[in-house]
Amino acid sequence: PYPWHISGILPKVLKAGEYAGTLTPEGAALLDVNGNLQAGSLMAPPEGDAGTGMVCTNSVRKRTGNISVGTSAFSMIVLDQPLEKVYRDIDIVTTPSGAPVAMVHINNCSSDINAWANLFKQFAERLGVDLPADRLYETLFLVAAKADPDAGGLLNYSYLSGENITKMPA
């Protein structure tokens, strides 16, 4: 038992862009030990990459959605009504304006292809070939599109971290 309740120490939940106060002298000192950062800066809740992805793909209206792929991947669908029950694999977040969004997130996405691309880049460098990343990935993806449907019998498990969706703890 602690002498405080968690709701008493967490900040109030605000929508992206809402006024959230100003930076205090103590906060400025924590962020910048050299003292260059001045107190008084306006604070606002961050949008983060999920909110930014929703806005830049115009996926903020009900029944719209977007996906993001990179080291991890997620899909986000703006709901037209709240979910009726809890689902283990669905997180409820919001659009920047506060509409409910169902998000499914996986930890493992492009890390494996990134490792292969890095291997091919190192090989090209040893041959004296400067291969820009966009050309390397484009070449790999175009060749992959022409590959055997079963990848020549290759079975790849690209788990570089735990995965909640498939219940892999590590």
C-alpha cells in the first residue's frame, strides 16, 4: 500500500493540441541541465506517430482507417460506436479529436527484411558498389514479387522480440 493513488499522480488526459499548462522552472531544469531551456513554454499533449498517421492519411472520420508498417506495424480503424466488449488484441485509442479508434499492434514487422537488406548492402559495399537504401529495397521487393509462392521451401520466423498477438513472450 502506498500513501497515494495512481490517479493522483498521473496528468489529466487531454486531446491532442489542448492547452496543458506551461513548462515550470523545475521541469526546464530537468530537461536541460545547462539552463538554456526557459520556463513558460506552452505544453500540449503530443500526437505521436499514430495520431500523425491518422491525420496525414485523412483517417480520422468514422469507418476510416490506416495501417503503418516499419519495425512494428499497426492498423487503426475509427469506430462508429464503442466496442461492446474487451478484446485481448485490440487497444482503444483516440483520434486527435477524441473519437474512439480500434488499434491492433504487432512488434515484429520489417526488422527481418532490414537485416537482410543490411547484409546485401554490406556485400555491395565489399564489391565497391554504392547502393542507396531506396534502390536496395525496391530491388528486393520487386524480385520477391516474382519469387516462388512458397519461397523455395523457406520458412521464416521473424521474431526479434516478443509478440503479444501470437502469444510469444520473448
